[in-house]
Amino acid sequence: MKSPFFMKRSAGLRWIAAAGLVLGTLSAHASEAPDLDGDGVPNIVDPDIDNDGIPNALDDNIDGGIARSGPFTGQYLGDHTNNENPAEKDIDDDGLADDSLGETDIDADAKTDDDFLETDIDGDRRTDDFPSELDIDGDGRKDDALNEDDIDGDSLDDDDLMEDDIDGDALEDIGDDDIDGDDRLNSGNIDDDTDGDGRINPEDNDDADGDNLRNRVDDDDDNDGETDEDDADHHDDADEVEIHAELDPTVNAPNGSRARVVVQRMATGKVELLLDGRDIGPGVYDVIVDGQNIGQMVMAGNAEESEGEVEFETGANSGDEQPLPFDPIGLPIELHKSGLVYFTGMVPIPPDPPADGSEGGDDGASGAIVTVELDRGAGTDPEAVAVAKVHFGLAGPVSLVIEAESIAAGTYEIFVGGTPRGAMTVGADGGSTAGSLRFIVNPEDPGDLGLDFAVSGEAILIVGGQQTIFSGQAPTAP
């Protein structure tokens, strides 16, 4: 983990080095470098680009104002578009678009966007973690928009392995309780996209908290401080489902008694084994796995009614768990008391992880999910976004999901391969509008439609009335 001192020093050195390089380069090409106020200092390193007397770091419109000195004294220079305006695509007028890879100091305040001291990346006078700051890097795309893949504008994709601070608040994602800076805690019920990558948690997302640890090897998928096995909100991966098995009573077990074994293997390798019993009779029972006594289960009650349970876990981390000394999956298990065997059986075997190492999708199948952004039609709101996501299983497409946001409320017809396949209803939600439609092989949910047509590479249209709102082509298998 980077220390604040290292971050500060390295960020400062990077800025100084960059500034020196820029000045050295621009001295030979001064006429090519933007210099709004004509003071001979290129905008890219000018602390007051418009010479209005307000430093860039405090200026609501960095590249627009009345010059107080220099060759244009008294004249209004630049534009009238404030930093926070979505139409402002180059806040500091340095010739680098705010969302371009080369733009590392969006608001030209001499603090790079990934500097831990940079608390207002786009210079709109709202700190990046302020509740009403919905566009941290000021690129005109809201932080939770489907097409916003670089929330802090540091030129690192939010899903990039090198991106360890998605919202640019100088807190590494692995310890940040609001990873995407949307003012909704990762552990809260209303944050359904923890890392702000436009994909709902945990569907279609193999790194839900953006900490560069895939859910399969991350023991706290949503970074809420509770390990997955203890987290009621945890979404089990395909091989993490609990498997139950009833044990067989012997002649020593009372009539009507029962015992059950439950096993769960986490993707991190941790194993939980739970044994519970009913009406076996009060007392202490030994749990024998593969001939080895691993612990005891206490049955409380009387001869007619009794109950008890015990939980074992590899790396036990709470007082109500007993240590599990080895992996019991697939091994014989018995329940003994006073040398007598009461129940026997086998510890069940959970499903194996998908062979391709993927997480699977919200349709429960393994494979790979490919997302493409659809093109806006003529007259479609420039803020509107739509995507098509295809989940490819081993035998072909398993599901197709169409999602759209910031379009007018109403009903839209979805065409795939030139044929109408279904209708998507969009309803108002908190001032914006969004909708989705899912096609899936063997649908079970009432809102899903059957996927019984070709998808891969087919044309997709979203049509409202007689107008094509979005168009594009479905992805092909990776």
C-alpha cells in the first residue's frame, strides 16, 4: 500500500518532471501550445490560465474570465462554460480532452488527478466525496453511468489492474468504504454497483469491489468489512453454494430422529462444515470424519425432544466455530456417542469452479460475458446510453441483456437480427429514466423472455414509435 508521503512525493515529482518536459518541449514550439491569456506561459502549466486573478484551483471557470493584466487586460477571454458543465470537455483549455489518456491534471491546479492531496479533480468547487458530486472528473459522464469507465479521470480504466483508487480520493479501494465515490457505502443496500463500472453487483462482475482481487479469490467481495462466509449479502459464486445431505440413522438412533450435514467451499479455499441433529437424545456426540474425531456436537433437551448443531471451519475466526483440521469434502462422516454409531453418511461434494475460471453470470451459468455500447440514433438525447451484454456459455449464448438509461419513459421495441423480440418498458426513477430486458435460455423469472434465436453478431435496434433510439451489433464470443 502506498504511504501518503510516497504518494505526495511521487506525485509532486511526476508533476515537476512533466512540467519541465512540457516547458522544454513547448519552448521550441511555443506557437503550437494553447496560451489563452497570451502571457507566454502555456495553459498546461499556467497557474491562472485566463489571467482573471483567480488561481485555477479556485476558479469556477478556469478557461474563461476577464483578464486583469497582460496583453488582453479588461477583455473577456475564453468560454462562458463553467468547469462543472457537462458541455465543458477541456476544463483547463490545454488542448487535452478531460477524458483523454494524456490529461493527468484536469483542473490545472498543479496537483495530478491521482495525487492524494487532490480532493477536487475537476475543479468545480465540490470535493470528490461530496454527496452532490456526481461527476468526479468533470467529463460530462456521471460516475454511475454505463459508459463511465474512468471515474476519477486518471487515464486508468476503472477495471484496470493498476487502478487501486477508482474515485481518486487517495484511499486505496481495498480499504475504501465508498469505492466509486457515489456517497453510497459499499455495504449499503442502495449501492448496487460498488465499483462504479456500470455493472450491477455482483451480476456480470468478477471484481465487485474493484480491489483488483477477483471475487473467486477475494474473501470480502463487496469490501464491507465482513468476510463472505459471514456476510448475509454475499452472492455465492457458482462453486460456493451450500450442499446439504441427510445422514442415515443406524439401529441406535431413536425413531423420528434425524441428522444433516451441510458443507460450503468458498472460492478462496476455505471450507465450512455444519452438522445439526434433532431428537437424537441429549448428550455430547463425537463427529467422526474419515475415522478421525474432529469435535463434538452437544444435543440439548430431553429424551423426547432435543436439538443441537456444530459448525467447523478451516481457519475458524469466531467463538461459535470449531477448527476444521482438513478438507472433509467427499469423505465419510459419522455421529458417535459412548462408542455407538448413531448416524452415517458422506460429506457432499459442491460443484467444481467453471473450467474457464470465470464467475458465471446472473443467469447462473459459467462462461464469459461480453458487453458492447450501442450507438445513439439521430435525435436521441446525447446523455442517453445503452448497452447489450451477451453471456456466452460453453455451448453458445446463454443470455442477452439490453440496458438503457437517460431515455424518455415509455415502451421500446427490441429488434435482434431484424426481427422484433420483445418490448422494454422504461420508467422514471429519481429524475432519470432507465430500463432493461433480458432474454435467457430456459427462462424462469416472469420478467425474462426466451432466448431461442441467433444472437452472436446480430444487429440490435431499440425503437420507440417510428424512431430508432439506439442501434448496434451484438458481440461475438471471445
